[in-house]
Amino acid sequence: MLALARTLDYEIVKIFFQKRDKPDVRTFIGRGKVEEIKEFLNSNRDIDLVIIDGELKPSQWFNLEKEFGKEVYDRLRLILSIFEKRAESREAKLQVRLAQLRYERPFVRELIHRSRAGEHPGYMAGGEYQVDDYYEMIKRQMRKIRKELEKIREDREIRRKQRREIGFYLIAIAGYTNAGKSSLLNLLANENVKVEELLFSTLSTTTSRIRERMSFSRPPILLTDTVGFIRNLPSWVIDAFHSTLEEIEVADLILLIVDLSEEPDEVRSKLQASLKELREIGAGSNILVVFNKIDVLDEDEVRRRLDHLKDLINDLPSVEISVKERKNIDKLIEMISRHLPSPVSLRFILPNTPESHKFLSELFERTWIRNVEYGEKIVVDLSVNPRISDKIIHRCKEIGGEVYHK
């Protein structure tokens, strides 16, 4: 929670702890703790925000704001504020706004109830609208945003289909924020995707083609850096970002990045939650677990921590790396090669014609060309993604070529 608050540049003035078997129905934290916090606020009037580490019901939020005379955030509202700050693409901004509106809706219903009873409407209403008008505006905005997001999703699906038809292997990089996803993408793709030690700095997908193709017989590969996982989010928030997770669902291979340098219990908890999230979206089998940041641990500690996680990984392949120190990157590439769908190796013998030269240019773009010999005929040795091998073979025969499986 402290990291979340600092991400928004809030200065933490005081931390209160409360142990309860279950939240207080009226205030979440209980009357005694409310009075303790009120006393502190009365002595520190420059404080303008109280953050509760939990998920408040609308009535609890209203009661706390009324008691404290300050704006009150719960954990979810804080996270959505960070999302809003980090969103850069049009899609990410729309997704964040949709989640915010979905979050606000029950609170506005509470405000409607309270305002009709003659009570102060609270901070969220902002004085800009009558709360009932604001509620109708929320519903209209949500309909409009969903429609626009659906159009963006359809456009992405077209691009994704084109990539698959071209023959690219699709690799999705998933994991918690700050695990090193964007850094790994930069390393493998030789690009400069924004890397920040900030929570949720990636809210939309970033797809890059590996420029220097990996040193194995593979067709071209596209890497996608996806939005980071976050624990304990309601399903409706995850649904708002579902389109960014679609890249994971259709990937040939998922690189699940785990920061092994965190506290062992934290590593275990995040790995468990990540695997659960992947399985829930139907992507539980084609996973390569990548333990990052081993440069800050000695070898014995790495082994101890991995032993602690064996029961979670089960039969999933895994590799330990350091993106920062470029350690075991060759081993990672070898593991990627081993766990991508095996390519089909072919030999094409083509007539030496302009049409064949045009087809050859297409092959260079869509396949891994092993060797080309020019003469009376053009002999091409290649590897191709099995997803498009039939189409490539059909095209070869159409222009009078011969096909041999190797």
C-alpha cells in the first residue's frame, strides 16, 4: 500500500494499524480507530487524504468522509488513480476510465440515497452535477466507451490475424509490475520500450519484432509486453483490461517473468497468483517461467528459493536469468526455441521467373530461409510456422514449384 501511495507522489505522514477478524459494517475500521484517526487529523490539519488498505463499501466510504472531513480513498480507488496517471495510449485511457466509472457507480447510488435524505453528498460528487444527473452521465459514458473499445478490439484482432497469417510466432511477456518485462523485451528485440521502476508503467500492450532473429531455425518472432498483473483486483476491473490480456490468450508461448529477488513469501504469492490468472484466461499450458534478477542473490540462495517454488511450477519449464547483467540470456533463447511449436522444414524448387522472385521475397518475410541457390531453378531451404505451412506449399505449387519435406 505504501508503494501504491508513493507512486502518486503522496507524502506518507502517519500509518495506523488495525487488527480485526472482519471489517466493521459501518466504518470498516471500527469506532475506536476512527476516533484515534480523527484526533490525529485535528492536530494535523494540513493532511488532505486518508487511504484505507481495503475495499470500502459505499456506505463505509461515506461514513468515513463524514467522520474525517477529508477525502478518503480505498485501495482500489488508489490503484485506479495510478492507472489514470500511467495510461498513455487511447485504449489504455478508455479502459481506465471505464474501470473508474464502474467503480464510481455504486458510490454515486449511495450519494443519491444520502442527498435525498438531506445529507452532505461527499467529495466524489464534486459539486459539478446533481448526483442523479451524474449517475445518468456515468451510464451514458460507459456505453460510449464500451462501443469505442469494441472497435479498437476489432481492429487489433484484424492485425493479430494478419500477423498469424504472415507466419510470425507470437510470444507474450507476462508477470507482475517491476518484474522486468519491458527490460526483457528491450533486450530481446533491441528496442527502447519505456522502462520505469514505477508501478503499472505499462497499461497497454507493446508488440515488437525481434530484429536480429534468434540463432535457431525459426520463422520471425513477435514479442508482446502485456499489462502487469495485480493481486486482489475485482473481476470487473480485470474485465476492463481484458483486451490487453487477449495477446496472452493467443500467444504460441508465454514468458511469465518473476522477480526472484523479492521476499520468498512475496515471490511465492505472486507466482501463485500469476499462474492462477493465466489459467483463468485459458493460457495455462504453454508457459515458460522466467525467474529474473538473480544477480542480487548468490547461487545457494537462488537454489533455495527455487526449491521453495517447485510445487507451484510442477512440470512447467523454467529458467533463471538477470536481464540487467545479461546472465543466462542464451539459455533463455534456447528454452524459447525448445518450447515454441516445431517449425516445418521444407525445400522448394522454383522456376527462375519474376513470379518466383516475388514469391521468394514473401518467403523471406514469412519464413526462416536456411539457404538459397540460384541457377536454372531456384532451390530454397526453409523453416516455416506449421500454422501457415499448407498455405506456403499451396502457393509454391501454384507457380509451378516442387515441394519436398526435409
